[in-house]
Amino acid sequence: MIDIIKLSKDVRIFRLGKRLTQTELGTKVGVSKQYIYKLEKGKQPISATMLNKIYAALDLDLHVAKFKI
């Protein structure tokens, strides 16, 4: 089972690896910079659908990403 809370916190690591700002990532997936900020801090609940959109915007595969750390 994929740990959605852990993966949402890992968004920051992957985002920085792609050299994207929170604003740029938010624009790619249709959410605000504040949403991305809260998500990365673990303060924003996330749906599997949104997590999938974010990982797609970062050119990542959720099945591979869950084994990253």
C-alpha cells in the first residue's frame, strides 16, 4: 500500500530536484502556491487524484517513487 502522507511530504524533494518553485508546480496542477506549501509541510490533506496529478507534473511514477527513500 502506498503511504500517501509520506509521498505528499516527499513532493518537496522531487519538486526541488526538478528545479520548480511551489508556484510553478501549483500552476502545472491547478492549485495555489499555498496549497503546495501546506502539502509539503504535511498540513494539507491530499487526494490520490491530486497526488497523481502532482507526480505526473513532476514526470514521476507513483509506483517507483514509493521506493525512493
